[in-house]
Amino acid sequence: MDPITAATHTDPYPYYASLQARGGMTFDPQLNLWIACSAEAVCAVLRHPDCHVRPAHEPVPRAIADGPAGRVFGRLMRMNEGERQRCPRAAIAPVLQDIDPQQIEALVRARFLRNGAEGLHHAQFIGPASVVAALLGFNPADSRLISELTGDFVAGLSSLSDATQLDAAHRASEQLATFFQERIEAQDNPWLARICQGFNGLDQDGLIANLIGLLSQTYEATAGLIGNALLALIRDPALHQVLGIDPTQIGSLLAEVQRLDPSVQNTRRFVTAPCDILGTTLKPGEVILLVLASANRDPQLNPQPDVMLLERANRRSFSFGTGRHECPGQTLALGIAHATLGAILARELPLDQLAWRYRPSLNGRVPLFSDRA
């Protein structure tokens, strides 16, 4: 196992503990990466101005750079620094904080939840992005289509993507851009209007790209959060029983799951200037792998880090980032996951009849469910 293959391992956490034992910042010669695995090291890297989200020589992944998906990627606030990061964030982040949880719950419950693995797949992957599309003013049919197109876009962003997935990502980018252009011109949705107002004077392509980015962030991270929460209930029937009796604990469960077994296990930063982090001298062009899932279990950050505690005091986590690139959609993602998990528990779906595996990924931990044979 290494820090990358660990993301989809059945239980990577003992391995992460062994990484921490070696020190907060270590160099892996086989991967040719610096590894930041302690809370102190991860926080220092995420907050350092010379550690960027993309390498200077490749701001857009080479595989998509010349197509529509690459043009969207290049404008995403989460993949940029400076004004191209700050301005879109300033327009979108305040709106995401004002979403009514009851509205999210109503949108989730309005979607029919099928039994078995097919129903869970819909709840994990189709539902969350559909909810965001509905908040932006799309009708139910278009919301579902937009969610499916978002899945195609996301599938083309991985270095594991094949030619078919790359082609689908380019087509999806164009279709999503057309959908959003029509929605913006309609000027009939207050939520979208607030975002557009925040982008006043900024380029229209940047606005559309970051609306697509809002969907893509929701799609994968929320799917993993919902799936890993379900796995926690499958692995601990007593915990499942507690939530069945007291659904008000769903929020505490999700907060602990995103710390204990996060859907984003690692992320990368690229050194752009000579710098020193916790006594380690770094050169431009070097790459740092931040093992967020390891830092979440640092005992200096959370006492009893390997134990699930619903009522954990002062819970801290790097799963949604920190510093200038902290995810602005944390409240939205947790709200959608909360409503979705509540709907699943209310239906009393037989979770013990499910099998699962993790979707292939270099950094994500997203379970895919199937009906047990």
C-alpha cells in the first residue's frame, strides 16, 4: 500500500497511522512526492501562499486541455489562485450559506427513492446534483439530466479516465453550459440571480464554469459522504438502531463520518517558490500529497481519533479543506446528505442485504453498492 492506493483500500487507517509515526512531512522516493500526513503539516501546507492547487506548467490537465471540459476546468475557482479564485468565491460562497435546510429536505423527499442498490445509487449520485439544479431553478426533468451530465463531466477529470469518458466529459461541458446560459437569461430564480449579481462585471464564461463546478463538487463529495455514512451503519448495527430511534443524531453522524472516513482522502499542492514548511525546505516544482484522512485522525487534533463519537467535543477536520481553498459548499453538502440519509432511514431499507466496493480513484473514497447475491 502507498498513500495513493490507500484511498480505496478496505481499511487504510492503520497504514495512515504508520505514516504519522514517521513524521508530519516525509519524502516518498517511489512516488516522488512529499507526504504531509499530520494535522500540523496539512494545515501548514494548505495555508502556505506558495503551495498552489495546480502546477505552474500545467494549469489544466493535459488530457482535457484542448476541449470544452478543459475550458471549464481552467476557470474553476477551486483550481485557481489569486483573483480567479477570490472573485468567484466571493460571489458564490455567501449564497451557499443562506440555503434553507427545509427547502433542501423538501427537494430530497420529492424524489422517489427506490429499494435496493439501484435506489441507493440514485440517492448518492443523481439526487444531490439534482437538488442543486432545482435550487438554481431547473425543472425536475432537466435537474435529473443535469445531474447525469455532471456525472459525465466529473468522470472525465480523473487521470484514470479513458478516451470514452474524456469525450463524454467534453460533450457534457457543452450541454451544461447551454443549460446554464438559458437559465441565466431567464432571470426567474432568486438564488441564481444572487450569484449572477455577485459576478457582475466578471466574465460570463467564468460564471458558467463555476456553476458547473458547484454541481461537480456536490456530485462526488456528497456521494461519498452519503455512502460512507451508510457503511458506518452497516458495520455497526447498534449505531443504525440509535439513528432509527433518534433521527436527530443524523447530523452528528455525518459530522463524525466526514472526519473519520472522509470521501476525499487526499489532495495535492504544488510548490511555486522556494519555501520552508515545518523545517522542510521545498523547491519550486515539487509536489506535496496532503493525506487529509490521516490528519483527521491525528490525536493532536481529535482525542480518541479512531473512535466514532457522535457527541465529540470540538470536532475538527480537514475534509472540506481550510484556508483560502476551504470548500464553500460544506453547509450545502451536509444539508443534502442529512436529508438523504433521513429519507433512507425513514424507508427502513434493508442495508444488511447490500454488498459494496470502492469506485476506482486516486484520492476519493466513494462506495458503490450492489444487491448481495
